[in-house]
Amino acid sequence: MSDHNLQKTPLYPLYHQYEGVRCIDFGGWELPVQFSGIQKEHEATRERAALFDVSHMGEFYCTGPEAKSFLQRMTTNDVTLLEPGKAQYTLLCYPNGGVVDDLLVYKLAEAEFMLVVNASNIDKDWAWLQQHLPESGVELRNASDDTALLALQGPHAAAILSNVCNADLTGLKPFRFLPQANVGGISLLLSRTGYTGEDGFEMYLNAVDAPALWDVLMKAGESFELVPAGLGARDTLRFEAALPLYGQELSQSITPLEAGLDRFVKWIKGDFVGRTALWEMHEQGLPRKMVGLEMLDRGIPRTHYPVIAGETQITIGEITTGTQSPTLKKSLGMALIDSSFAEMGTELEVEIRGKRLKAKVVPLPFYRRNSSAKR
């Protein structure tokens, strides 16, 4: 039964046409963890295509003559590298270098940007940005409630979309977008982005049009065996690609540098919130680093399980995310550990249900599209 206290996306009424659907409370939203099974949805995304409802994400519009300089001061990446039609991954940081949120910034026009933030952080991010607004020159608008977001992901995503889209997708590169595309008669912003490690597209549109777009895409994908996919597969897919999840690989106490996201911290651009603390950490050396772990003994590492330096028996960190990888058929984990133990091949132990099981440090990401990692 539905929980009336939980928020629901515009696609919620469509979920229950799928027999295997199972919904959970995800940060105050009633969302499908699966439609037919996490493993099946994961494999479909890697091998064919899957459609995700991610309408719970937040969208803010930042406009005005000072919008660019405001975002340049608030985020770690370099907003001046953007041109209309281009997006970038970036982070909001606290003065101490901890992370408020990770997000996407879309440049719509010279003085108009769209920010896409994590659902669980919408209110916090909004308050943080409002707190730092200059007296004039910048306007913020929270369009989260009026905006739906669908993600079509997988090697067949472009072929499926090209059947119902008015645009030539061959020239649309990753992190580029079309501000006014037409898919099945529905007007939307079409972006070549995603959170799965596969090729794919994200579609931002008016919430009232979301059910119709879902039906258009599912029908267009029938011959490609397109499946609807839930949060479970979304998590295992992003994990294999080592894409961070806020609250696990990033938080108020985990900096972008510790999370291995230094390429999105642009020192050369000048001052931004958190720069001083991050630069000091950069200069002094990181006390902790995010690493990949592969289990050598049988066992699955889970979030918060302790990581131990075998010889000393000292706890040197913890698992941030871990699972049995559906693609690689290995028990893997991302872990934030003492930097002195982060060298590739280092043997460590993970405490799983009171037992200390052997693991070794391996490179991230675990999976790369079109690489030998793919089965």
C-alpha cells in the first residue's frame, strides 16, 4: 500500500502496471527499488537499455547578470568553461572543504543556468545558495516540483531515442544538451548524461507530460527489449563505474579530494567557497583516500563495514559502498581509508559480521564501458 506521507513522482501511477515492482522510502520519496529484479535491470542497462524515473531530483534556475560569477564562487569546477548547450559536473563545498552536494550545472544562455541537485539535499542546497546570494544581479527559482526527469541508459539508448526524436543525436556529445528537443511530440531538454557508466540520455520536462513520455519511450524500445529500472540497479550501475553517491562517498565530512574528484576542483579559476581548506589539504597531503577493494575471501562488503590493516589489526577506514558486482561477478567495495595503505595491491581485511576477511586494493572504476572489464 502507498504511504500517504511520502512524496511521489508524476510517474507513480504507472509503476503498478509492472507486476514485480517494489517501492521503498528513499529520502522521503516512494520510489521503485525494482520493477522486475535488480540483476535483470542491471544487465539490461549494460547490454541493451533501461528507462529510469529520476523525477525526484531537484532543479534550480539561476539567472541574471551576476549568475555566472555567483556560480563560479559557489562551485568547485570552472563555470567559465561552459558555453550554451554544455553541462558540467561540480560540487558545492563548505568553508572547511566538506561537501554540501554534488550537482550538474547546465548553461542555457549567457546569464541563465540550470542546477540539478540530489533529491535528499534540495532544501539544504536551496538554503545554502540563498544564504550566499548577492544583494542584486542573481535570481534563483526552484522548479523541482514542476519538473520531471527520465533517464534512458544503455548501448541501445541512442537507437531507441532516434526513432522518436526530431534531432540528430550523432553529434550530441557527452555533457552536451539540446535545450528544446521534441520526443514523441513532447517538448523537453535532452542531455547526453547519466549515472550508470553507459551511454545514455536524460530528459527534463514539464511534470504533467512525464507519463506520456514514459509510454512513448517504452513503446519505441520494445524491439530493443527496453526495460524499466529502479533504484537498485541505478545504485549497482553507478557503483561499478565508481560514481559517488552523496551520503556515502561524499558528505559534510568527506571532501572532493578524498573522494578522488580533484579533477573537478579547479584551483586556477580563483577563489571559491572551500578553496582555502582544500588547497591546504592538497599541499599537506591527503590523510584519507577513496580506493577500490576486491574481496579475496568469500563475503560481501557493505556500507560502514570496518577496513583493517591486517598486520597491525588497526581500523584504517570503512566501506562507503559495497556489493556483489552483477557485471564482474566479484565482491567489491569502495572504501575511504588511511592514505598510507592505499597503494594498489595492498592486502587488507574487511570485518564482515564479526569475521575479518581478506581483500586487496584495486583500481577505480571497477567497470569502464567498451573496456576489457565488460563481459
